[in-house]
Amino acid sequence: MKHIIPTIFFAAIMVALFSSCTSARSGGSGANALQIVDTKTKSVNAYDLDIATEPVEYTIDVSTAEGRQLLNKMSLRQAQELVLRECIMKHKCGTIFNPQYTHLKKGKRILRITVFGFPAWYKNK
């Protein structure tokens, strides 16, 4: 009998911990952030890109009406593609070199996504 009460108490605490509400989560990723560096010397010009020295950043946030509409029912991958595309159009470049993404989610819903990288233009237009 004296072991039943602590067991019930422990079970009640575990149920309360595992049934708590979902909180907002954030994260980040990048296309080349975790890549192993090649030890062979290569020219950056092998990409035929003119890469800017100043980085750019672009954010889509659900706090705006446009952001709410754009991020509605999107997966993380779709949101990353969207924010990259919007950043390229805003900065009138060919691509974003080494894009890094950060995001804020609540459950499966994306609240904010940001891309950071260096705008680049193709040399052979």
C-alpha cells in the first residue's frame, strides 16, 4: 500500500510533463554550413560567378498580411525555396551564394523564415 501512493504520484507527474502544450521552436540550416572543407586549392572563379562582398538578408514573417498569406500551410522546405526566390528577386541577382536559413515554428506552422547569404551574378550572361 505504501508503494502505490508514490507510484501514482510519479505517474501523474510524468503524464503532466508529457501532455504539456507545444511551444514555439526555432532552428536554422544552411546549404554549405556543415560541409567538410576540401583541402585542395580551387579557384572560386570555377563557378563563373561574381560574388558580392556584402551579405544580404531577407525575412518573411506571419506578422504581416503578405507573410501570413505566403506562409499559409507551407512545409519548411517550401518556405526555404520561397524566401530564397524572393531574396533573389529583391536584390536582382542570379543566385544567393551559400544561403543560410533560420526559422521559427509553432507546431507545424511556420511563423518566420529568414535567408542570409551573398548575392552573386553569373559572369557569362
